[in-house]
Amino acid sequence: MKDAFIPFSRMAPTPSGFLHLGNALNFILARLFVYRQVGKLHLRIDDMDGIRTRKEVIEDIFYSLDWLGLNWDTGPSGPEDFYARFSLMNRMDSYGKAVDTLLENKLAYACDCSRKSLAAQGIMGAYPGLCRNKGLYSETMKTSIRLQVPENTKINMGLRTQALAEDFGDFVLWRKENLAAYHLASVLEDDAMGINLVVRGADLLPSTAAQLFLAQTLGLQNFPAAFFIHHGLVAGKKGEKLSKSRGSHALCEMRESGISPAGIFSFAADFLHLETKDKIQDIETLQRIFNDCPEKHPLLQGQGFLEISI
Ligand SMILES: [Zn+2]
């Protein structure tokens, strides 16, 4: 990493379920990278999907971060502060304006297809742009709004090139429930905050490509210049994604079954191939070990895009 790079990253949990071991690893990695370079960390709870957000899940985020000893420099101090000042639901107007601009410039379009109607036509993966030329328009945004991804759009992501049109198709920016979709809200928030380091799971590689294309289409400056680290995922016992698994990998369940943060820090140290003699009891100790590992460590060589496997 360049000396002059002062990272500003974020922990951005989606509160559709309780935090799990994969989230903990993601937050720890972001924290280690950021504080090694004397950067700053923001907490952003991605509740743009307000209809699915449960109060106990929001409370669990703060409790779990405290349990792990993970602090942050900017963002909500607790659930009350989150609802009052930081909920993304309060930002829907600014997301809506971005979509309006895209609609005016014919870079996005209204779509009234439902998952059901698409399935009935045998369309399961990338959306093939059925409504592109229908000229649907809804003042009240009761339809979804999709971004046009021209044929053969390819996004260069360091080691790989993502074929966005084939893999993703015209993706949803605005949902028919009159809410911003994840990609739109996430990219606008990252850009507005000036986030320059995004640490996320490798499952989000295609999403990063989609967001880069969206950022480019919106004419954003900060997001396309960010440094992206995609890391391998912690899998469940049967190899399933933890966000889809139930129970045993949720941090609240781990706490109840007597697992301590020390076990999670050791797991993170193994993931990063850090040499440790003793059990790591707290995040500060793990940070010191990471800070002491030499610059030539492969994890510190990235610029632009870095992929690390588990
Ligand atoms: Zn449609």
C-alpha cells in the first residue's frame, strides 16, 4: 500500500439478520487494514430495506461490536442515535433524485415485471431488459426502476473482468415498494462519505462491478477511485453461506454457547496467516501483531483491487 494512502472505510452490516462470524471477520479485517495506516472507520447500517429491519437486529449490531471491542470513528453511537440521525430511510429523497436524473437521461427505465412473471417465462438469472422500450413511467414509482446495462459491458477489476451485461443484466435501482435498492443506496453513501477502502466478501465481486458501472453512469468521482479488498467467505458446516444459515454461526448464539472473542480473533489471525504464540485476547493485541507484520506481506500489496482467499 502506498505511504500516502490514508484509508477511510466502513463496517456496513445489512440488518436483515443477526450478525454472524463472517460479518465479524469482515469488520476485523477492515479495522486492521484501516488502523495500520492510521485511517478512519465509519459504521453504516444498511437499512435501506426498512421493511425487513427488526429492532432486535439493530440492537444486536451494537452489542456485538462492543463484545468484540470493535470501535469506530464516525457513525451512530447506539440504536437511538441510529434511528434519529443515521438510518438510510431518512436519505430516500436523495436516492430518489439520483434515479430521477437517470430516468431523465434515459439511462434507467421503469419495469413492471415481477419475479413470478419472469419465472413463468423461464428467466431466472440476469434480467434481459424486457421493459426497456415499453416507455412505462410511474409518478409514484410503484414500478421498479432498472439501470440500462448495454450489451457487452465489461468491468475491469484487477485480476478479473466482470461481464456485467451477461452476469447481472439491467439491475434494479428502485424497488416497487418505493425503496432504494441496495446497490444504489450503498454506492451513493460510499461516494458521499468519501470512502476510499471497501472491504467485502468475495460473493460481492459481481456487485462491486455493478456498483462501479452505476457510479460511472452517475458521474461519481470517489467510489470508482476506491481500493477494494474482496476476501474469502466463512462457510457453514455444509458449505452454505452464513447469511443463509441459521443459528450456530450467529454471534449471539456463539456468545450463548460460551465462545469468547478470543476464539474469533485467533480465527482472524489464521485467516491472515499471522504468526501468533499466545491466544489473542483482544482486538488491540491482534492489531499490534498485524501492524508488526512486514510490508511485503501479500495482503499489503494491493492497489485498486485485491482478492484474498480463505
Ligand atoms: Zn420489466
